[in-house]
Amino acid sequence: MKKHIYILLALGIFFQTTAQQTPAPKQTEAITIEGATAHLGNGEVIESSLIMFEDGKITFVGDSKMRIARKGKIIDATGKHVYPGFIAPGKTLGLVEIDAVRATNDKDELGELIPHVRSLIAYNAESKVVESMRPNGVLLAQIAPEGGLISGTSSIVQFDAWNWEDAAIKVDDGIHLHWPNTFKQGRWWAGEEPGYQPNKDYPKQVQKVTDFMQNAIVYEDGTAKEMNPAFAAMKGAFDGSKKLYVYADGEKEIIDAINTLKNNKVKEIVLMGGYHAYKITDFLKSHNIPVMVQYTHNLPVFEDDDYDLPYKLPKLLVDAGLFVAIQNSDAENFQTRNLPFYAGQVVQQGLDKEVAVQLLTGNTAKILGIDASYGTLENGKSATLFISEGDALDMAGNQLTHAFIDGRSVSLETHQTKLWKRYSEKYEAE
């Protein structure tokens, strides 16, 4: 009997220390936000705005001077800023809790060509890492697998849910392909020469991807006698119902990847990373390829790169006329909370601030295919937004007072904020 009691106590402690807050209830009364500077996510800004929403949908966006009846609960946000919820693409959020604990790591599976592996069913809606995104305004994400050449299929979720079914806002949106590199870095611990060396296996790796694509096309012709889940999962890439997100950085890799995919009937391609994409912008524009560029808080990769290339790369691509968003798939999950500040870095490089906001909101939503409901503050769209004390792209100004997902007022409390308050009180008492 005592043994059972100890087990129950242990389980109680486990859930108390690991469970996320209870998800917010459905919106029941209209909410009006008045007086804030509204950054609409489409390049426009309203200095003193009036925003109203009910039943989870925005019903009015305009100037606060307009003579229109306010509805429901009124939030005076004079002097503050309101933004659409920021969106993080290509992340393993909710798939990994503690890197060093294998049982909490579901970001990859065995195999190199596994487009049929669905990241969504492994998503942990109660992740403490996930909830830590909300206080910085990151309210949505594309949950993507890693590993191998074709890692699997991603889905898009919102960050206040009971489980993955509740979290999902777009299921199986795209397939993720990690294109081989023409160079590889020498591993000194394995007796290899330091620095970058030619990847002798590059042609074989490219051929492996090409063969897989061609076999999947033949499979779609309907002549196969046996079910092949991997080939079947590629159908969406060929008919355009799924986008193919290709991770590549070098000029040759980008060109090879896009030409190979186009030649193999892939309809919708998104470039992820694109470190040297600024060198081939005409090629990318000719193929209508949007770029989800890597995060700006980074160092140059090669000695002859400009020292500030990572800082200004998004601006270079925007100025060249490409459709751009910012992602940080290469960074650790906890760094996703810094997504707003990556855009702020580009502002310091001369990019217009409202364009920088678009790189986290409207542009990202359009690339992910959720722009009908998310990404901008417009009538009829989801009331997924937040209010910040100041400029949300600046670390000092990004201080949220309210956040809403589909009109539901979500908690901004996390494990980190609890510890901050706890130790703030400790030092104030001394």
C-alpha cells in the first residue's frame, strides 16, 4: 500500500513540475484594444489604433479617432504596441525537451528518406520550452523533423493547447529536404584535416535524392502493386498540396537543389537557410523561390565573408526583390524566443522596421500557407496578437502585457518568469 502511495506522490510531483498551465478557455466576450500603435504585419502601421475582436476573429481594425461603438472589455493600450503573433518556421519545438535525455527527444527517426514520418503526432503541447516562447510574442510555429536527407513532414501549431490535436492549425503542410553539401568540415577528433574539405560523396548523395524522386513519380502513376508509405507521402509535393522546404546554403547546392526538384515535378519550393542566396538572386527570382533566411545573431562562415554578412543578409535579399522571412532552424529550440531580435538586428542594418515585422508575421504566414487566417491584423482573421510595452523587436521594449491566440487570453507565465519573480523578491527582501 505504501509503495502505491509513494508512486502516486512521485507522479504528482512530476506533473506539478513539468505540466504547462491550463490552456485558456474560448473567448466569451468581445475585446477592444484602444490607443496602441498597431503594426499590421503587412507593412502598414496605425499610430493610434482601435482593434476589436470576438469569437476569436478580428472584427475591426482602424484609427481610434473613428466614431464607432466599442465592444466588450476595453484595454487601454495608449503608448503601447500591438502586433500579430510572431511565427517560428522549421523548428523542433515540442519534439525535444532535454537534449541529453533521449526519451524526450523525438526530432528524428531512423532512415535517410522518410517523408512519411509526421512530426505532429510527437508534438508535446505541455513542453516548458514551448510555453517560454509566448512572453516574447512567438505564438505560432512550424514543427519540423530533422535528420537524414528527407526528414519527414511538418505541421503548424499554436502555443496554447491541451494536446497536438488541439494545437494543430495546419496539418502536414510540407516536406523537409536537407540537401547534401559540396564541402564538409574536417573532424580533428577523427584524424581528418581541419577546415572545409570537398565532399567526395556529394554526387552520390544527390543521385540518391534524384532516384528517390523519380521512383516516387513512377509510384504516383499507379502501377505499383505494393503500398510504399515514403513514395505515397511525396504526392503532395508533386500536386502542390505540400510545399517542399529545401535546406541549402551554398550557391552550387541551391542551384542544384532547385533544378533537381523542378525537373522532378515539385510544384512549391521554399529555400531554408540560403547563406549565399544573395549571390544568385536573379536565379531565385526566375524560379519564384521564397527564402526563409537563417537567423542574424551569427558569425560569418568563411574567412572571406563580410564580417557583418549574417546581420545584413535578410536586407540584401529583400533589396534584391525576393520574398523573405526569418527562421532559426539551426539554433537550439530555446533560442526561438529571440526571433523578434533577429528582425531587430536587420533594422539596425537599414531595413524598414515594418518590413522587418513582416519577416516574422505576414511573409512567414504566406510562405507557410496560413495567411488566410494568421500573420496580419485584418478584419476576419484570427485574433492571434499581443500587446507590448514598447518596440517588440527590441530587447528593452519587448515586454508583453497581453497575448491572445484565436481570441483566447493566454498566460504569459512560464518556469523562467516564476524563477525571476522568486529571486527578485529574495534580493528585494535582503
